[in-house]
Amino acid sequence: MDRKRERIYWAGAVVLTALCGTLVGKKPPATAPVAEQARNAKKDGRDSTRTERAAQPAPRDEADLRRLANHALSAPNRTERFQRLMILLDNTTAENWNTLWKEYIRQTLEEGRIHETEWSLFMSRVGEVAGPDAMEYFAHHGQEQYTFNRREVLKGWAAKDPKGALTWLEGQPETDQPAEFWGAVMSGAAANDSKLATELLARIPSGISPGVVRSTADTLIQSEGLGNTIHLLEDMVAVIPPGGAIPPHLTQFYQELKQRSERIKWLAGSYPDMKTRQPSILQLDEKFAPGPANPLEEIEQ
């Protein structure tokens, strides 16, 4: 069989297979919202993107690990670099992260490449697989006078085990609990368990609360969407006894959601042909800003 006939044969086979699959296929089951599916997969230890990349051969030894890191970080195209980085992260474990970290440092020092976003993702992954050990290591190695390594490790640790990361942080002297550490723990917790994250808002030291609440709100909106995040705050406010004072951290949380809501309203005005339903924050407006709300006045503004 010549090449032309061979290609025609295989093309026909592919089309026939696709048609059979369509005709015989069953009606797909109803699916949960995307955010819910992602959270359920994470809780069950599943990750569809990592499953798709599982076909990549696992590194066999340290030399393979170093080649994998070098292959990922040397790609000149940013999209290709991130695709390779995902494979690197999938292969990062509690046993080999230090080898990969040293290869990352070697390449930076010898070849001058600096990839801050990639570094952040890698360190966060280290936190997921080796949180406590990595925090201890970076207290004594790798520019230990700065906090950026531990901040990213702590974020990854909190995304995997928020209670463990918080216990570690609260066990440090007050002078060793900077705002960026609290922000890392709260952002990680918000990505893992939204209800827990909102409960932990009250434990943020008051002096650093506004900035940490802001980053927590950002992560909650990313994880849950603005509407569900508004509902989280509504539930927290609903249990405050009549006449009871609203805690400052909830007021800060409301202000962040209000600011995002106003930004979305402004964006909606730029796309009048897009018929969408924006989340409503009016119920919270009544709680935090007493007095009847005037939707028409808000639209005019």
C-alpha cells in the first residue's frame, strides 16, 4: 500500500470510529458547576489537568530531574515554558524538590535567567508536598534574611493543609508573623476551604488586617465567584445578634466586595450589549451602610 492510500485508509478509520462513538454514545450526565467540580476533584485528590499530563515519563534519577528542570526553564517562549513547568511541578515530590530547587538556582546563577512567576509556582508546589520541612529548610538556606521563599512555600502548604499552616504561623513569635505570611496562609486557605477562610478572618492581627483581608477576598472571588463570596459574608452577618456590633474584619471584607462589585458594574457599562446578571450586594449595603438603597441613584453614578 503506497503512502497516499495508507493515509486515506487511516483517515477513513478515524472518521468511522468517531461516527460510531456518536451514534452509540449515551446522553452525558448532568454536571455540577465548574467551580464545584474543581473543588470536589481537589478534595478527592483528583486533578484533571495533572491526569492528562500523567502520560509524561517520570524522571528516573537526579540527572533526569535536572534535565527536566533545565528543559522547562530554558524555553524562550513563555507559553511553552509554562507548559513544561506544569510537567515539572507534577513531578515535584517531598523527596526530590530540593534537587529541583538547586537546579533552578544553578541555572539562574550560570545563565542569568530569572523567572519570578515560575519561581512562585514552583515554591508553592514545594509547600504542597513538603510544607513543614521546606519552611524549616528556608529558615536557614536560600537568602533566609528575606521572606519570599517561605511566603510562597507557606501559601502552598496552606492550600494543602490550611489548619497545619495556620498552627505553624500562630506558633511563631509575633515578630516572625509578617503580613505577607498571614496573606499567604489566608490565600491558601481560601483556595482550599472558603468557609474556613472566612472563619479565620477574625484571627488576623488587627494591625495588618486590611491588606490580608484584601488578598483573601481576591482568592475567595477567584475560587467561588463574587456572588457566592457575597453569600458567605451574608451568612456571617446573619448570625450577629440584633443590635450587635459588626466586627471590623467583616466591615473590611464588605468593603473589598463592594469595591469589586462597583468595578464589575463599571465594566458592565462598557458592554451594554452583554446581557448579564451581576451579583447583588444590596442586602449587605443595608447592613453595613444603614439607610434605604437607591438602585437608580447608583446607576446614575
